[in-house]
Amino acid sequence: MNSDQSAPFDHIGERYEHAFADRPEQVATGSWLIDQVPPGGRVLDHGCGSGTPTLVQLAGAGLEVVGVDESRRMLELARARVPEADLRRRDLRDLGPELGEFDAVASFFALLMLPKRDILPVLRALRERLRGPRLLALGMVDGDYDDTPVPFLGTTIRESAFPLRQLTDLVAEAGFEVLARTEVEVDLDAGRSERQQFLRARAI
């Protein structure tokens, strides 16, 4: 997330986990990554947040995990849960070669925190960091809006979203083959719900 987004997530902290305690499709997509990555492989958790569930899941499978996020509080929670992970506080668009190379990237609900103009360049930058099986597991939210204020857990965040067909085309434009895609309806706070999108892809 960009610097304008870190403060709301510092404020939300543990409430984010409680609001999304049940994330079966995200866990299933993480399991797909684990099954495809060689033992001890290196994985980037892009927008790792508090570490639950993906960072915990990947590290628990014996993978070498690097997590990046901009929220100081979220990284504190992640370090407490996964002390063996390499966690770095940085802008989600900052994906330079110093990060190294990865067998796979998990990016769940991180790209939606960026303006649309930044999302394709970030996807391309993630592709540049991939080696080996070159996998991408992506989670987004269905919609058609750009850098729009959205009420969330008692604060306001800015989000961008695409319809699933447009998101699929964007991932393909960034140099990935989309292997599978699903949508699920998820309950949020205050009786609201959102449609979440999950893509499984491989760099080509």
C-alpha cells in the first residue's frame, strides 16, 4: 500500500483479522502455491499485512518467505506470528532487484490499495522478480472504480477494483497465463458483503 494507506491499517490492526477470520478461498489458493513450489522455495508475500493466513501458511510449509507491507502495526503483528520470515516495511510499488528472485508471489488484496495507473506496472515488476515455476496467486475485489474512498472497519481506505474479465486481461497483459479464476461472496462489517476474486497464474 502507498504511504497514504499505512495510517488506516496501523489503526485497524487486529480488527482486520477478526473481520476476515474465515478465508477458505485465500487458503486454498495459498495451498495451490505450496503444491507447485519446490521444497524450500522462496516466496514473496506482497502486502503481507498481519501475516494471517498466507504468511503463516507459507512459512508453515517450510518455504522461505519474504513479506512486504507498509503498515508498521501490521508488520509488528506478522513478526510476532512468523518470526522466521524476512519482513520489510516498504511501498508495494518498490520491487527492485534488491528483493532478489522468487519461485512465486502471493498478492492478496494488496493491489486494490493502489491507483489503477500503478497496477499494471506493479504486476510487471512482480513478474520480473520470478524464477523457476514463476507463479502468481492474486486476490482482488470485484468492482469498477479507481482510487475511491471506501468505509472499512471504522476508518476510510482508498481502493481500486476491476470486473473479473478486465482483471484477467490486465494480468495477461503483464505477461502471465491465467490458469484459474474464481469469485466468492464474503461478509464484511456492518452487514456488508463484497465479491472477492482469486486468480492463479504463471509468468510466460
